[in-house]
Amino acid sequence: MSTDLGTAGEMKSRELVHFVTQQTRFALVNNILQHPEQLPSMYELEELNPSVSEATVYKHIQKLIDAGIVREVPLDDDQRRQGYPWKFYGLTEEGQTFLDEHNLLAAEETLQQIYETISNKPEKMVKYENAPRPDDA
């Protein structure tokens, strides 16, 4: 496979599939895919994974960033609003391509439908879902 995934470029394709499909990391990738804007904040990722500690969510997002699958997308300073998140997480183009090539995006539409049916979301999560997102996402 010729897709360059930064530091993960040395990883063989099979190893990268195994890396991405580790339970917590794959849940986070799915959370990104199911998010209405495909750009959740760290808080939203933490809320969607209540059985995992905040530190673990952060650690696995960092690993996905280091592997070139996920990117951190900050809001421009002039778009930031007090009380709202300003950093979001989305798939890189390379990550999207890799997931697609390995049939790991097959459930994207279903994931979005499931996300829409989540009831009793905390008020803060609803607020964060409606937060401004970067334009270049």
C-alpha cells in the first residue's frame, strides 16, 4: 500500500488495521464518523465513551493523530467563544482513504443514524454539538 500515513508509514497495512481496530481507538474513529459534523470535541468523545477514563480517551486520540488517521482541528482565534470548545477531532484525508480501502467505513451512515437517536444527552453535550466548527474541516 502506498498511502503515506506519517510515522505510521513504516507500519505494515495489516498492523495499521490492527492498531486502528483496537477497541477504544476504533470506538473513537466511529465516534468521529457518527458525529453530525464529523468533528467532535474532546468532551463529546469522552461523553460517548463513559466506560473509558478521560485520560485514556485523550491518549488514544493522540495515538491516532500520531498514526496520521486523525487530525486536531482548532477554531481560528476570532471564531472562539467562551464556554465552547475550540479544538475538534476529525479524520485526515489519508485516514479516510485508509479506512475506506479496508472497508472500515461501511457503517458510516448507520453510525450517524444511531448517534441521532441517543436520548438524554447532557445539556453540555448538546451545547457542544452546536458549537462553531472550523470552516476548513
